Amino acid sequence: MGLKSSAVTSEFGCTRQTVYRTVKRARELNHFGSRPRTGRPKKLNRQIKRCLLRLVRGFPNIYFRDLIEVSGANVCINTVRRALGPNLRRKWRRCKRIRLQEKDVKERLQIARNYRQKDQELVEVCACISLPYDDLH
């Protein structure tokens, strides 16, 4: 059949119990590879991920909730984000933004114009003040 366990232990530098365990596992599994690891099962299989990618490419402005509903996946938004990968996340930045009303847009524009005017005044004041080079260092 093969070598004795003592010969295998001396050749590989392991214990006899390790040899017995490996042989037993090989008989049970019909191969010498590792057993499948335990862990949380995947929420999205390859088919659903492909469906999500195709939907995103076809409808770049689709919202996450609509994407989940159309694909039939029963997952949260973050799972979809992770599945789509970093190259597709940027498409939804605008979907995260709060939509502004017309009055809010006008108010923000007025605030920005006021800041711009104050910045211009500050530049003019700073230009008037001249300090000798030695005072700065």
C-alpha cells in the first residue's frame, strides 16, 4: 500500500497523530484538500450581481431602492454598494444629496454672493496694509 506511519512522520517532521488524521480525512473526503470553511453564506450570488450591474449600466440614474426592487434581491443598500464595487459608487452621489427647493436655492445664492463681497473687501484691506519684510520673520 505505502509507507509506514513512522516513515512518513520522519520524512515530513510531523507527529504520528497528524498522519493518521490526514489519512482519515482523505478517506472521508476522497481527496487531500482542506474541508470547506464555515462562514456566513453570501447574500448575493453571481447571477444577482450580474443583474445589478446590467441594470446600473442600462439605467445609470436608478435609485438603490428601485434597483433592489427590480433585481428581486432581498438585501440592504450597503450590500448592493459593496457588490457593485468602487467604480460604480460615484454614480449615486447625487442621489444622496438633499433636493433643494427653489426658495432654498435663491437663499444659498444670496449667501454666497455676500461671502464673495466680504472676501473682496478683505483682499482690499490686506492689500492696503504693507508690512516690512523683517516684521514677518
